[in-house]
Amino acid sequence: MMRVVILISGRGSNMASLLAATASGALPVEIVGVVANRADAQGLATATACGVSTRIVDHRLYAEREAFDAVLAATIDDFAPDLVVLAGFMRILGDSFVRRYAGRLLNIHPSLLPAFPGLHTHRRALAEGVRIHGCTVHFVTPDLDHGPVIVQAAVPVLDGDDEAALAARVLVREHQIFPLAVRWFAEGRLHLNDGRVTLDAPQDGSGVLIAPPVVGG
Ligand code: GRF
């Protein structure tokens, strides 16, 4: 089975959705390690409770980004992963780190990229008055929140939404599309061509693409 390492910074609900998908058999990968850049990341306890090895690489101990990235990479490589997944990992990673894992580094971002890269996406979506918002799983490139899109899910922005309500609606979809994207990767169905992603049909003979979720309530 494909070996996956997950990087987190906090709550870890996306990590938990990936762990739940592996436990149910919906996601045929082995999550071999979880690495956090903060010792107080809540998700560490969740990972431990699921029997997954955890490591902490505290970014505050490193004056230079390159030094942090190097220790992070060494920590990840100890797990010999096939795929590295950023699940609410809130540190910007340097070019050489990103290149090291090129084509096997995925991120989830809480907006419909290329709209709203960076922080406070839900607040900014409300301030702009957009009627559709959502989330994106993409391959990571050195450009922050700009890598090739694998799958997106959209949700409506409803009258009366505040940041928390909109974030909660998006998070439900994050928990659906992240395991889906990782499964596609594990099945070898994702291909990168000229900065775009294509998805092969499933191998079960049905010949039918699984339609990505588009709009949800
Ligand atoms: C998610 O909305 C993720 O998309 C963003 O940060 C949040 C992390 O949540 N990058 P969690 O730690 O997965 O619960």
C-alpha cells in the first residue's frame, strides 16, 4: 500500500477525515506518520489515538526557513512516504522542499483557487460578496496556493452567513474531497501535463469517471 505522511499545524480535522477513510476501507493507503510544526497541535492526539506515529518539528527553533525545511524533510523521509499531504499545515515551504516532493505533495485550501489564496479566505469571500465559495485540493508548487488543481467542491454563500458558518459549510466538503483526491493519487489515476491535472477512468471496468462534487448545500 502507498505510504502517506500528513503535515498538520492545528485541529487536524482534515487529517482525521483521511484517517477515517483509511479505517473504513474507502482510502487504500497507509498513513505512516503525522508531523506537526507545533507541539500543541490538537491533531497530534487524534493521530496517536489512531495508532499513527507522530513527530514535532517546531519552526520556532529555526532562525532560517531553509533549516526548518531541511529538518522537516529529514523527519518526513524517515517514514519513506510515497505521498506527502498538507492538511492545515500553516507554514510556507521553500522552493527546494517543494521540489524535493514534486508531484507527490498535495495541499487542501479553503477557497476555489485561484480565488483567495493565502489566509482568511472565508472572511475575504464574504467581504467580496461572492455567491459561490468552496475548497480545492491541488499539487503543491513553489507558488503559494497556486498549484495544479485536482478537485474542487463549491458551496453557496447564504444570506446571513458569518465567517464561522461559511467555514463550517466549506469544511464538510473539504472532508469529502481530500480523501477522494488522495485515493485518485493512490490509484495512479492523476497525471500532470503542462501544469494541469488529468484523471484516468477507474480500473474497475466501469469506464465512468467519478464526477467530482460541484455544488453542495
Ligand atoms: C482547513 O480549512 C484547511 O483547508 C486550511 O486550514 C484548515 C485546517 O483545518 N488550510 P484542520 O486542521 O484540517 O481541521
